[in-house]
Amino acid sequence: MGLTLAQKIIKNHLLSGDMTVGSEIGLKIDQTLTQDATGTMAYLEFEAMGVPRVKTERSVAYIDHNTLQTGFENADDHRYIQSVAKKHGIYFSRPGNGICHQVHLERFGIPGKTLIGSDSHTPTGGGIGMLAMGAGGLDVAVAMGGGPYYITMPKMLRINLIGKLGPWVSAKDVILEVLRILSVKGGVGKIVEYGGPGVATLTVPERATITNMGAELGATTSIFPSDEVTRSFLKAQGRESDWKELLPDDDAVYDETITIDLSALKPLAACPHSPDAVKTVDEIGPIKVDQVCIGSCTNSSYLDLMRVASILKGKTVHPDVSLAIAPGSKQVYNMLAQNGALADLISAGARILECACGPCIGMGQSPNSKGVSLRTFNRNFEGRSGTADAQIYLVSPETACASALSGVLTNPQTLGKEDPIALPETFLINDNMILPPASEEEAEKVEILRGPNIKEFPTTTALPHSIEAKALLKVGDNITTDHIMPAGAKILPYRSNIPYLSNFCFGVCDKEFPERCRQNGKGIIIGGANYGQGSSREHAALVPLYLGIKAVIVKSFARIHCANLANAGILPLAFENEADYDTIDQMDELELPNIREAIQNHGKILVKNKTKGTEFEVRAVLTDRQRNMVLAGGLLNYTREQN
Ligand code: MIC
Ligand code: SF4
């Protein structure tokens, strides 16, 4: 039986397990990346492991999220990461050099290699034929130390692309169509593999837009083949020697296949507040727009911004619209500056932001009250923009520009003839903002610079024999990590200060939650389906841990968050019978008797609702390895026990 593209890479990197769908496999990781908002924690964890030098082929630390520097905290954390990187063999991409996923694709990604990153959009690397996955910081730290990365062997979902994109329809519309078909939980437990004749019509940056936003499907990752298009991209990046062809076998077997005709696609938009609430731009109609933001790791490539510049050239942004543009990398920014496109953006009235995540994670540019903001980003979760009642729509750069000019949501197909935009034969290559690590001899002398923002890590204890605690919070379906542990300009600077962060836990849903936790000392969270979708931030586990959360009982989990809970020693449990969710009320007194024994022996897990006098069964969403980890009180304790 032939292999799919992803199965080939998995086979070449398999360290443990067999490739049976649903069983745990351990993978050798070739490359890692971190960004600063998750990186400080990841490097503290790496330091705690005591490994002097990373064992990967390439590890890169990016600074791209926390670049506002409204106080000393971020600059201190950046300095810490820079010094750790220098000492431990990690390349350091300085603030200003760009968004991790964009820069990694340009300068480091290699077809056929494995990459994990402490950021959920790491699958951007799938655009170049990498097996690239988002992970919690602790898992990235373990991979840097040479340890395997564990995932559940996913099913293979093929998306067969036929036809060719029509004028004014672009890669963003392709992934929005996939989200419309599959929903934000449609990719859970699957790798999405793109194939078919339509693949050759898409450039690498377009492919990367699609794999990037595949994160919103809940997929383990998404991947494109590495073909001649990939070769010319790498050649233009001066890295042709990194190219190799990578295709699925002709007789590869997929668990599921979906066909999308690129020629039939129309400009689409994801409506508030979910990336899968997709409609055509025409269906939504000409709603008034207050803000347009272009950028993020989804749509900030050279190709995207050249398209934007060609639309804006010689025109002026509508008087009621604020247009912000953040180029994805210094390479993109510099090329736009050199060829004059930047002047077209400035002259049209765009507010140019630095090459960073910026408004995508609520770092500035929060919209006005009830404001409608069109964004080329990948997430429109409630409150993420920093304005609680803002209405965020996710659109392509083409739709964003057409609307910025007209002041209302506008189908770009009304703009007339589209200028042809091609990828350059050579990109501008200047890696002067990427600092290589110190040599092994020099490394010993490098001093780690720690600022006062770095606070103690919450401690964990072994799983007790039974748990008795109240259901301190009950939430519904599709709870995101932005609900659990919000980000944004006011909170993000404190990513290495768990006690401070804890004041904001679940702030979007229930501001009293942290106080309830403090009063009760311990608790259980009840949730619906796809709990923990979105970001890879392990803070969404570490903060509840700090607040005394012992278990999370839900209908189903998102992959990375579930792993983060287990790493933190919090029990991830799922209802055996989803209807039991309805029998629990917030503040009910719950008991999990003999839970330790049940986890150890794969026994039945019974939950007694002492308030209601009922009981129901749940199952642990844990592999055997994770069972041992949770018994020990999390991955760090478990690793200490093993050594
Ligand atoms: C995001 O897009 O939500 C983030 C911010 O990049 C996160 C990482 C984080 O929370 O620091 C992600 O996608 O993993
Ligand atoms: Fe940054 Fe936004 Fe991409 Fe997350 S999704 S890495 S915040 S640009």
C-alpha cells in the first residue's frame, strides 16, 4: 500500500509506536521555533532540563508578538530569550525581523523535515512540504533537548484541488472554503494533505496561507507536496540546495477526500466570531466598515502586499476607514521599500506597522466600540481584537483593499482588471537580523539575563487518590484559549508571570472566575465540544493549574490544549455520554473517587454529583505515557522521576 506525503515524513521520523491511526507515535524533530509570547516559558523549561546545547538540526527563537514594549517587561523577556539562545545553540531572530512563520518559511523551512513550534500556526511550514506542527512550550523544550514529540497518529484527509483561481479570488478564499466545509473541529485528529492538478497553480506563499489557517480546522497539520513551484521559491530565497521533491505515492490511501474546484470559488469572509462562520462577500452585503487590517502570518507575504499596493496605488482610503498594514517580514518590507510599493501604501493613507503580529493578537489597533473590522488574519474570536463588542470579519487582502477604498464590504471582483503579480526571481536576502548562537567554547561565558518579570513556575503534585471539588465554571462549545487565557496589549507582557496572569483567566466569559478559584482553593471546569481550540499557549493550562483546577470535563478537546493540560498535570476527561453535560450546574459539588487507581489501571472513571445525587462516567483523554505523567503531577515531575 502506498503512502501519503505526511505518512512518508512520519515514517522517516518515527522513534516510537506504529503508524496505526489513533495510537501514540513519537517523532524525531529536526527543527523547532519559538516566539516570544510562549518562548520565555519554553526556555525556562528548557533551562530546567539542564541540556547545554540544543540537539535539533535548527532551532530559532523569534521575537514578534510582544513588540509594543509598554513597560520594561517585554524588553526584559526579549533580552532573556536572546541570551538563552546565544548560550544554548539557538538562532535568534531580532524584533523587527518579522513574524516567526513568515521568516521561517523564507529562511529556514526545508521540505521533508519535521518542525514543531510553540505557536499553533507552525503548520505554515506545510506550504513548503514540511511536517510542521504547533505544540506547547514544554513539548518544544523537550524536542530541543533531543526528545521525541508525541502525537496521536492522525487520519489522512486529502483535499483535491482542481481548476485555477479566477481573478480577485485568492488563497485566503481557498482556506475559508475549507473551513466552511469542515468547521473549526473538522480537522481534529487529521492531517490535511493538498493534492491534485490545482496545486501546481498555487505559489508557495499561497500554499502557506492555506496551511497556516488549517490550524483553525483543529487539524494536526496541513501539507502541500514539494514540487517545481517549491524549488523555484527556494531558489529565489538562495536555498535551492534545500529543495527535494516530495510527493505522495500514486496508490496512497486517504481516509477521506474532498474536491475543491478553484475556478468556482468566490471571495469569502468569516463572520464574527468564528473562522468557520463563512459566507460569500456578496451574501453578507455592503456592511459599513470602520477598520481594515492587513498582515499577520496568514497574509503578509511579498505577493500579498504587492497585490495590496497595486490596488491602492493612486487612490485614497475611505474617510471613515482606518487602514493598518503590517508586512510579514523585514524581507517583504525592504523589498516593498526598494521597488516603490511602500510609497503607494503610504500615499493611499495606510498606517504602516512594524513587521510583527500586532493587531492580530490585540497588540494595538483595537477597533472602535461595536466597530466592524475586516482583517486578513486567521482568527476572529470574541474579544481577541481588544474591543469586546467589535465585529471582526476575516477576508483576503483583495477584499480588504476593495473595502478600505469603498468604506463598505466590497467584492474585489468589482475592481476591474487585475494586475498580474509574480513572485520575484530572487528575494532580497539579508539575514543581518538573525543572530547565530555562540560557539560551544564561547557558550560557557554567556550570561543569562533575567528580568524581574520572570516569576515562579506553578508547582504540581502527584495525582491524589480521589478528587472532591466544585464545578467552578461551566462553559459551552468551541471555547478558545483566548477565552481561557486572553492575550492583548494589557496582558501579553506578563506571559512569564503566572500569578499576575491568573487575574484574567476566563475574563471574557466570567470575570469572577479567578476569585471563585481563590475562595474554593480547588475546582473542576465543565466544557462542551472542541474545548481549548486556537492557540498553543500553555498558559491556558498553567494558569488554571495555579488557580487550583484539578480536572477539566468536556465533550471533546482540541489537540494542543489537551496535551498542555496533561503536561501540566491537570486531568483531561471527556463525558462517556455527552448528555450528562446537561445534568451539571456551575458550583455543583463533584467527587471523583479512586481516580488515581482508575487512571493507573485504565479503570472506569466515575463522577459523583453530590449536589444532584447523580453519577456519570467519563474517560481520560490520555495515552499510556500521559497517564504516567498525570499520575506524577505533570511532565516536569515525570521527567524528574525518570532520571
Ligand atoms: C495566536 O495566534 O493565538 C498566538 C498568539 O500566536 C498563539 C500563541 C500565543 O498565545 O502566544 C498561537 O497561535 O499559538
Ligand atoms: Fe502572530 Fe497572529 Fe500569526 Fe498568532 S496568528 S503567530 S498572533 S500573526
